[in-house]
Amino acid sequence: MSTPARPAILVGLDGSADGLLALDWAVNLAARRGWTVRALHVVDDTRPAHQLAAAPSQDDGTDVLDDAADELDRLGFTDAVLELGYGNPAQTLLKASAEAAVLVIGRRGAGGFAELMVGSTSQVCAALARTTLVVVPDEWQAAEPAWGRIVVGVDGSHSCQAALGYAFEIAAERRAELEIVHVPDLPEAFPRPDLWLDPEDAPWRRDAQLMVGECLDGWPEKYPAVVFRTRYPEGHPVQVLAKESQYADLVVVGGLGRTEFTELRLGSVSRGLLHHTHCPVAIVHTESIR
């Protein structure tokens, strides 16, 4: 009987410092879970032939893999494979991610994965929906002490169940506290929250608590060791979660929000966080398993 292959984390390398940060984050996760790492650098050969001919000294990708190998040596992690690919960087990486448990990229790279950041084509979006995407910002540092805090955004949509499952799983694994954040959609017909006689008893708060309670059904029982709390701050979801990310190890959101009519598979909150989060953000597209 053959031994099942272990899950692999796919890391996109693009020659930038952010790519190495993404590699650091992936190695940390792989070491905790006993997974493998597959680091892929894609040489863009889709440009016109005359442009390639005009730049005979163009990097062939080996320097990028050499830098990644040096970083793996520094981290003392040996369970990794370094690969070169050819084609459109975003499309090639996303095709490879279909077989990965997690896809990890840096936020501000050398430009090869720009399509990933904005979800500009249906092909990119469809591919992203196959696995969890983790985007590591340039200000994240693996050597800094952990906050011991995971934040998950909940909006009542179907995809927030997958985000909750992933957040509980990571919190249990890291023995971190879990902050469940829902930003209420305040109707214009109501007065400002600070003018309500009892903000704790406002209609939108009762509705929000009911919705979050329904979303949480079953998760605390599955992860009894996870300490969690719920919060209902007012504001724009992107701004609220970006602020929360200043004191968190990871922010988790679902890939689709309540506006599922859009052809883009990344919801507006997910897209906004890619540009404003201070810590790594996980966009969970996979279905949750109870």
C-alpha cells in the first residue's frame, strides 16, 4: 500500500524580498504541521520575442532559487522543493496551486503576481477559489514576538463558515486567542450609535449577535481549547480589520462576501485587506469541514 502524499504549501517566488517573507511564513506553517513546501519561481516568457532578444542578460531565474535556497538553509528547513516554471507568472502559479493545501505570496513583489492582488480576470479568480491564499505584507517579520491573537471577519455569508473553521484551526494550533469581528451594517434610518440610549441594546446589535451566534454554531464544541470573543465595532469592514491587524498574527476572511453577484471571486473586503493589512491575511476559498 502506497503512503499518501503529505500536503504541500505552494510559495510564489518573484525575486523580491516579499517572496522570501512568504517563504518564511510557509516554512513556519509547514514545520508545525509536518507538511512540505514547494517554492515556485516563474520566468515570464509571454512577452514579445523582440523584447526577449533585446535583453540577452536577462535573469533566467536561477538567482531567485539560489536566494530561496540560502533562506531555507538559514531557517534550517530541508523539506522543500525549489522549482522553475515558464509562462505567465500568475496563471502558472495558480495552475500549480490546484494541488496545494495553501498558496502563499508576498504583497508587494516584483510585479509578476499583480493579477493575484486585484483579481482582474475570471481565470485568476476561479483558480484562487481552489485553495486558501495567504498574502504576507512587506512589514511582517518572522523574528518578532507573536501577538497570540488571530482575527477573523464574519459577515453571515456562506464563505465565512470556511473562514471561521480555518481561524479556529489556526488558533488551536498556535494556542492563540481568537477575535471574531463583525462590522454591523447600520441602517441610515437609525440614529448614530453614540446617540442611542443603550448601545448594547440597539436593534442592529441584537441582529448582529444573533447572526454571529448562528455562524458560530458547532465551532466552539469542535475546538473547546480555543478562547474566543466576539466584537461588533462600527465602521468600514476594511478599515476595522486593517486596524485589528496591527495587533494580530493573522487576519482571516472568506473569499466571497454577501455580494456574490460580482464576477470577481474576491469580495471587496478581501481585496481591500490585501492592500492595508499589517499582518498576513488568509483568504479562505475552500469549503469548511465540520
